[in-house]
Amino acid sequence: MTDEILFERRGAAGLITLNRPAALNALTHGMVLAMREKLEAWATDPDVAAIVVRGAGERAFCAGGDIRAIASSGSAGTAYARDFWRDEYILNAMIKHYPKPYVALIHGIVMGGGVGVSVHGQYRVASETTLFAMPETGIGFFPDVGGSYFLPRCPGEIGMYLALTGARLKVDDTRYVGFATHMAPQTGWDNFIGAFAEGAAPDDVLAQYAAKSSAPLSEFRAVIDKTFAAGSVEAILAGLDAESGEWPRETAATIRSKSPTSLKLTFRQMRAGKALSFDDCMRMEYRMSSRILAGTDFAEGVRAVIVDKDNAPKWNPATLAEVTDDAIAAYSEPLGEMELML
């Protein structure tokens, strides 16, 4: 493996550093495979008591997957995109079920795949710079990497709100919605790692950083719970339109800018995921991601937002009314021999 991901034993701690700071530590397929291999080895190593994962550089923990490579694979019809998602989702499940304490030290941008290698661990320590989002509906995709599981389990209807809008949350809100379990200044993180290396239990090391603080998002909680509990994307928008004030109006406008297919796919995903086990959520997501490559919105979203950066995607279908329930249901149909094996 290259130096895109670094592994180090510090006493009783296994330390993982995502090491692509120029690319905001975005995950490549090779990084995913290397991380899985090391986690498997450390899981049965009696000298490793805890895992710590962090991101290099000042700007990001991890901004997601290597979207350009994934979109290019989809357009070219190669196996890279499906292989990446399969192995990434297996890694997400490994973290969720990991037998030892898994501590994610999260600073700066954490989106998409970066959420997948942090939120499923037992401890998620946010810094003063943490910026969380699942912005996939804006690129013609959906909140994957276990979004089907953890977003519906946020308080009230906040998960549906985050999934449809791609809203960005700063540190206090990440604690409020449950993404972060602790908040601590980044200047003290080396001390945390040192304590874990000496065999200290994460609960003891992090206890004083577990207190919640005021969260800006709480101001809109009543409106979120009222409007995002509706039975369709169209009904959510109608509810927001009926509310007074700037926030509902801006939120509705944000939703309307997203891919209509992604919005309806995400709505169905969030409602279904609330009743599914974690592993079943991952299987559903792999079915969805495998089939989304056959459409046009993912390639168009990546072009508009990431490649050309004109932020003017031409979605197809262009309206919610044109996206049928049958078309959305087909994304979750079994894949037969290609099913995700966990």
C-alpha cells in the first residue's frame, strides 16, 4: 500500500491516519482494502486494546469517496465503482460490529465516505472545526455508507431533513443529532492517543468531553419534526411552503435544487431503513448504488458540482411528478448472485 493511509502501533493503540490531505483525505479503493486488512489483523491481536482513526492535514477528516473515479467508472461501464462500494460497505459493517473500542477523531470536513468510517464506531470525537454533511442528493446519489441506518435514528425527523437537504452541521449540531459522541479541542488529541497507547479505557479518557451544548439546529426542531414527518417529498415541500419565515422557504428551495430521482430514492431509503438491521441497510444500499449507475443523474451531478463546477445540473427526469413509485422501488430489488455478502 502507498502512503495514502498510514498504520502505526502505539502501545495498546492501533492508529490509522487517512493521508491524502491535498484531496481532503478522500477514500480510494486501495485505502478501503488496506484499512479492512489492518482492522481484521488488529481485531485478534491481544496487544491492541483500541483503534484510533484520524485525518491528516488541517482541512478535513475525510471528505468522502473518490467521486471522480467512481463516476468515471460508471460512465465507462467498468467494475471499479461497484467494487469500491462493495468493499467500502463491508468496511462500514466491520466498523459497526468491531469487537474493540473504535475512536474517530473528527476535524474539518467529514462527508460521505468519511462519515462511514467514523459514525459507526463507538466513539466520535468532534473538534471545534468539524463540519458534517451527507450532500449526496445534490450529485444525483443518496446518503450511503450506512446512512439508511444512522440517519433515521437521529432525533425526530432530523435524519430525513439532513438526507434530503444535505445541510452542513457545525460541531454543536453534530453532538445534538448524535453524529458526535464527544466534543474536545483538537489541541488535546495527542494526549488522548497517548492515553490509549498506555491502555486507558476510552470512557475514562473522554468522560469530561461528553456534555452536550446548545445547538443552533434545535431552534428549528419543531418545524423539522412537523414538516419532514410527511408521507412524501411533495408533502414535505408543501408543508414547508405553508410555514412562515425565511428558514422554511430556504429549506424548500434547497430541496427543489436536488435531483428529483435522488430525493424520492432517499425518502424511501430513510423510511425503510428505520425498520431494518444495520446489515440489511447495507445490502439495500448496495442494490441502490449498483443500479444508480444505469441512470444519468449521478454522472450529471458529479459533472455539475465537482468537474465543471457550474452548479447547474440538468436532472432527468426534471420534476418529482415524473419520478414514479415503481421506478424508485426497482432500485432496491435483489441483485441475485451480485448481492452484498457480509
